[in-house]
Amino acid sequence: MKFRLERDILAEAVAWAARTLPNRPTVPVLAGLRLDASDGEVAFSSFDYEVSGKVSVPAEVADPGTVLVSGKLLADIARSLPAKPVEFTADGSKVVITCGNARFTLVTLPVEEYPELPALPAASGTVDGTVFAEAISQVAVAAGRDDMLPTLTGIRIEIEGETVTLGATDRYRLAVRELTWNPVRPDLSAVALVPARTLVDAAKTLASTGEVTLALGSETDDSLIGLAAGGRHTTSRLIDGEWVPNYRRLFPAEIATVAKVEIASLIDSVKRVALVAERNTPIRLAFDDGQVVLEAGSGDDAQASEALQAHVDGPAIATGFNPNYLLDGLQALGTPFVHMSFTDTPLKPVVVEGIESLEAEPNSGYRYLAMPIRLSS
């Protein structure tokens, strides 16, 4: 095998393919990056039996072939090379990398022991990469981190025609985002539960490539999801298990009080007041008479309070929130103001949505359901 390509192209391709390499591979070959040189291009691939990544880039290929080398080492080398063309030459059990006056020799891994990468499923539709990445990041804040509850560590993708609904929850909050896309069939209907960390990483790295192709399952394997754009594609095994049934019923049907607050000020205030809150204790938010009063701490402990201007429509209400969970929802909105909808009971879920002005109504398709915490007397 022998090929030549530009240093920047190499560094970007290797970095993207190597990002999913396992830190502690179950077998040594899974730490490898597979290089496939063919007519006019080189493909860099990684796979750990759960997540695969493959990127193809243009190259001057003098001698086609396939090798397997240490992925993290190749990524480190690619980043450090001078800004000159890079030449790869396979010589028996070694690969020689030459760039200007720099020369590296890497020992190859047994490529015949490397698992076959799963094929990308047939396309289900396309979506704008930037919109998709933003939507994934918004719902991912509510995904669970406890691997003992795997179904709660995923993002649920529900497709009905031109509408995609994304959802995530860790039992203490729920985030839902709707967006439109271009399905291959107008009657397409599908549901998948994807590991949140994998989906966030894939969507983020594909965001700048324009349209992203989403592929859900195939006739022979319905436990796979694929994303592709700009010569890159990644696949992931789906999470097997039941997600939250009838999650839409968790959103309250009747609203008693609506509060609208400038987000930047509210975020800063929550951070300040939370400084005196003990671990796992809530901060108190009281809405009444055109303001919201934030408080934390009690008794002989440190205490803090701050009042902010707020537009309150409905009866006064006071409730408590985990400050970190509240901040996650507020920071995910991406709008100047927050619209908070309360029922007449302080311990019922609160719907957090973004609005562009105090006169506007929520229409972004993103809803964050925050579960209040009972306040001590």
C-alpha cells in the first residue's frame, strides 16, 4: 500500500475517525484505525462493536491496500506533522509515514482480526445538520448518566412523516424537541432509542457538513442507526428497552400561572443564589407582583436572596428546583426570555420554554419539563 495526501486533510480525517476509539479496548485490535486505500481515496475507519466511524478523503493512491495501526498514536502524529504532503508506505508489518524531513515507522496490527464494519442502513431521510445538532444538544441535557439504567441514558427519536420528535429524561426532568425533516416516504413511521453521548458527538461533528442523512435500521438489522454527511458516516447500536410510556401526558393540560423572565439575568441570579445551597438542596423561586424572588439557605446556615423583574400572569406561586437542573433547561433554550408555565400546585411539573420577547408565545418546538422539589418549612 502506498498513498499521498495533504497534511490538513489527514489530520482532520484521522481525528474524526479516532474520536470513537475505546479507551480500554476488550481486544487489542479495537484500538486500531483501519486504512483502506483505493482508487483516488483513502478511508479511515474505527469500530468497537457498538459504534463505528468511517471517513473517506481524496488521495493520490499509487498502490491500493489495507492496514491497521494504532489509532491514537496516528492521531497524535497527524496533529504534529509539518504543513506538507504526507506519504504512507506499507512495508511488511510496518507502515512508514513521511512528511518533509519527518519520518515515523509504525508497527501494524493484524487487520485480519479486525471486525467487519456494519454497513450503513438505507437512508430514511435528510435533515439540516445545524438544526439537528442544536436539537440533539437541547434534549441531551436531560438524558441520564447512570449506566445501571441504560434506557434513560438514551435519546428517543420518533419519526412520523415530516416530523421528528426527540426526547430524553433522567426521571427528574424531561426535554422534548420537535423539528421537520425530509423523509424518503411521506408515511414513514419509526422509533429508536440511541445512546445520548454517541448521538451528541455524531450530530456535533456532522453539523458543519450541511444536510445529514439519517438511516434507521434495515430489513436484516433493525438495531442500528446511521448518520452520514460530507464523506463521513457513523453507526451505533440502539438501546434495547422500553422508554417512558405516554410521556406526552406528563405535560400539564391546564396552566394556572405563567411567568416570563429575561434569561441571562435569571441564569446569573440562580448561579449566585445557589452558592449557599447545600448539595442536593433546592433553591426557592417565588413569583408574584411583577417579580421573582430567589432564595437559598435557611436557619443558621448561609443564606442568599435576590429579586428580579418578571411578568407574572396568574396567582402567585412559590416552588423549589434543583439549581443545576434548572440551569440546564434555561441554558438550552437559546432565546432572550423564558416562558414558565405552572399549574395551581407547586409540586406539579413546570414547563420551561423559550420566547423571543415578552409579548411572544413559545413556538420553538423545545420544551423542558422540570420537576419541583418540596421545600422544607
